[in-house]
Amino acid sequence: MQGRAMTTKRKIIGRLVPCRCFRGEEEIVSVLDYSHCGLQQVPKEVFNFERTLEELYLDANQIEELPKQLFNCQALRKLSIPDNDLSSLPTTIASLVNLRELDISKNGIQDFPENIKCCKCLTIIEASVNPVSKLPDGFTQLLNLTQLYLNDAFLEFLPANFGRLVKLRILELRENHLKTLPKSMHKLTQLERLDLGNNEFSELPEVLEQIQNLKELWMDNNSLQILPGSIGKLKQLVYLDMSKNRIETVDLDISGCEGLEDLLLSSNMLQQLPDSIGLLKRLTTLKVDDNQLTILPNAIGNLSLLEEFDCSCNELESLPSTIGYLHNLRTLAVDENFLPELPREIGSCKNVTVMSLRSNKLEFLPDEIGQMQKLRVLNLSDNRLKNLPFTFTKLKELAALWLSDNQSKALIPLQTEAHPETKQRVLTNYMFPQQPRFFWLFFFFCHSHVRDRVQYTDAELFLCSE
């Protein structure tokens, strides 16, 4: 609830009422902070410093309108009024000719006045979470704009000459109703971050391939069906999020994104990945979970810098042996596939700390898994394992070994037994042999004395069956 004022002459010595803001001995105040003060209007005390005030913070109040007198503060460089009850931005904002930063996010503002163009010094506008349906042509005359945030609005299109904003470096338009982008955007040669997630694009806008300096691109939660080869023209791209679309194919030319470090393709309709994905030598994160992949290309093994790989929720029946070349891998998730076994080469992934293999068809694990001595978390629940290899005793860092979804402790003691057929030493406990989930459903519905005790956990049912 405490406000703040800073002077150009000396530290605070006085107090402004009622917001607990301070004033200097010569009343030359440059910064006032009335954030979280429960205000319903702009305090009149602000106007006492209209000649010297440079920054005004009115965050998180209940202010419904901005008084005309506020716009006499022509020295104002930063105006921050997010999370209020504003329904409009007055035309008098044109008077703030020195304004550089404007934050009006989380209000009820429906449009920008045409004469916003007079605020020619504006470099940053944060206007997210407002019901803005369109931008006036005057908006494109803010030629010094470097950052524009208009997430969670009602935009259906951008002005045709939006490309005039040639200094833009960050453009965030997430959660709107955009279907296309104006061709003039090819002029945005300084644009580095573009967020178009959660819109209505059915194809990748052609103009994107011309924004050569783009480093981060979000196109998640749209209706894309193809990731075209044109994406490969973005040589500077470091981060690409194409998750939650309807993508069925990834073009071979994605290999052109030679600087790519993070590639997110989760929740699409991919049945395969191109071999050329192995040419993305700088990739550190690859997420292809929740697709329809039946096989992974051997070229995956060429991603020598990969640290996180998620291919869960697919239709994989095997992992390529080349996975053993991923020496920098830290996290591996292959949940909910159809793996009957793991390649022995998995043991070469010696830097993996978290590995999840939940809900597969694993009947045994290779002895080489004992070489993964940095493993701290291993999820093997909902498989068909009869025991664990004795080499598990080498996993000294293991802090959590999940053998069942309803396991009460992260680690349950293991004991040594002789394998009934090979006579080799193996590790086991009361949770082996594992039973697939459908076994418990069948058991539950076929045994009335258990069905009547619905409060029992799966672990308790297991003990009952014993």
C-alpha cells in the first residue's frame, strides 16, 4: 500500500497525503508510485508536479478514467496503469509527446485513439488483456516502437502498413483472432521475437520467411497442418514452438534452421520425423510428445547437444540404437508408447538424471542401464517387468524409483534373488511381477468383495490379491 516519490535533488524527506508518497525539499519530484493503493481516481497531488514528473505508477487500483489534467504532465516518460477499470484511452494522450513507455494492460479498453500517433517517442506499449478489436492507422506512425504486447485481445487483423514499425524487436499477439499477416511485415528486419500462439492461422504466413533476423517464434495453438520448408530460411531462429496444431508433416528443409536450440512439436498429428532433423546440430530441447509417431529416425543420434527429449504419448515400438550417442542428454521421457524393450546403447546416455518409461510393454531392462549412474528419478510404472537387473545396485544417485502409480514412497527396498531360468542375480520386491492396468480393472470388476471396497488403492488391491 506504500507509495513512492523520488527527487532529483536529494532523498525523500517529506510526505504526500493520502498515498504516503514523499516529496523533496524543492518539490522536484520525478517519480510517483501509487500502486496497490485502492484508488478510484488519480490523486490530485500528482498535478502538483506536472512540470517535473517523469514516471507515474498507478498499477492495480480501481481507476475508471484518466482526468484531462494528467495530460498536462508533458515531461512524463513512463505511464503505468495496468489492472484498473479503464474503458477508454482519452484523445488527450496526444499531449504526452515525451512518453516512452505505456502500460495499460488488464483494463477494458476497446481501442486506441487515432492521435496516439502524436506520442512519437513511444518505444514500449503493453496493452495485453484488453478487448481491442483493431488498431488505428495512426498506430503505425509510432516509428520508434521497439516492443508491442497485445496478447489476449480481440484483434482479427493488423493494419496493412503495419510494416512501418521497422524498429520493432518484440511483437506479442498471442490469444487473438488473427488469420493472416500483412505483407508489409517483411520490413520488420529488426524483429527478434514474434508470438502468434493461440490464433486462427491455418497455414504459416508467407511473410515470415522474409523476417530474416527472427530468433523466437511461437505458432502454438493454431490450425497448421504442415510445417513448410520455408521455415528453413530463418537461419537465426533459436526457439520454435509449433505445438498444439494439426501438423502431419515436417518438411526436410527444416534443417535450414541451423541455429535452432529448442523445437517444440508436441500435440500434433506427426507420423514420422524427417531424417534431416539430425542436421539441427545445436538442438538442446526436442519435444514431439502426443503425436502418432511409430518410429524415430536414426539421425536422432546426431543431435549431440540434446539435453531434453520427450517422445511420450506416441506409438513407438522401439528406440533407435543411435540414442546412445546423446551423451549430453539430461531428461528422457518415453511414456505411453509400446516399447517391449530398450536398446542396450541406452547405457551410454550417462548424463541422464531423469528418465520416464511409464506405460509401455517393457518385460525386462538391459544390464547396461546400470551405467547411467547419474540417474536420480526413474519411472517404470505400468509395464510388465518381472524384476530389475542386478546392475541397478550401481545407481547410487537414485532418489526415486516408481514401479506403480500408487506407490506410497519414492524408493521401496529391493532384494536379491536368482532368476528362475538363467540363475543370474536380479532385484525384486513385492511389486513384481508388474501387472498392466487392465489386469486391475478386470480384477476389480470380477471380485465383488473388492468392488464393494472402492476406497482401496491399487497397492492395497495388490496385497489383497496376494
